[in-house]
Amino acid sequence: MATASETSPAHPHTFTLAAALLLDSEGRALLVRKKGTHAFMQPGGKIEAGESALEAIVRELAEELTLDVAPDDFGYLGRFGAPAANEPGWLVDCEVFTLTTDAPVAAAAEIAEVRWFDPADTGDADIAPLTSEHVFPLYLASLTG
């Protein structure tokens, strides 16, 4: 897998990321909105050099949400590509992990807002393509399949 400083050979403008489908015991999904942006997305971020995707998501959740979790707490949802929500012309190549927790979270670092959503009904919120096209549909299908 490429490090954060590398780009995909298929597309020169690709962010290599790790993200979490963070669920509470009621099945709601926590999404974040970064400062200066409008789209809600999974918490997560770029994978740093020498870091695995799992190590990156553990670090990112601590930095962005003050959430302390162990690598063994996660499940693996998959690897997905989608247009970047806030950077026109860029793509994301993202490994997505799952975590169910009712631990308190707080917006930190570059996060402006955290909000819990029903994955089946996000209302009129602007939801990132990775979430709306891949993560939520796959999660919802797993509930009925």
C-alpha cells in the first residue's frame, strides 16, 4: 500500500487514507466535518510513512476525537475508492475499519463538528462520496443480508 506521500499510479491525485465506520450501540454512525469544509465523512486521515492503515486509524481517532482504542477493537470493512469530498479533482483510496463504542468523543485537531447519523437517513446533510456510495450502503446491506 502507498504511503501518505505517494500517489496511486492509476490517478496522480489520490489520497491514501484510513477511516472508521464508528457505530454506537443504537446503530448510529458518527461522522465528522473538518474545519472550513461542508461534507460529513468518516473520521480518519492520511496514512503516514511506515504506518499501517490500522495504526493510522488508531492514531487518527485519538487525534480527532480523543478516543483511545486498541487495534484489536476494530473489524475490517474493506478498501474503497471515491472522489474526495473537499478537494475537486482528487480521489481517495481508503481502508475502512469498523468499531462499535459508546465511549464519549470530542471534536479535536482539525474537526469542526461531530454528529451521529442514522445510516439509512442522513437528512439533507452533505455526505462524502466514500460514505454515501460505499460505506453506508455496505453497512446497511449487512443488516439485511
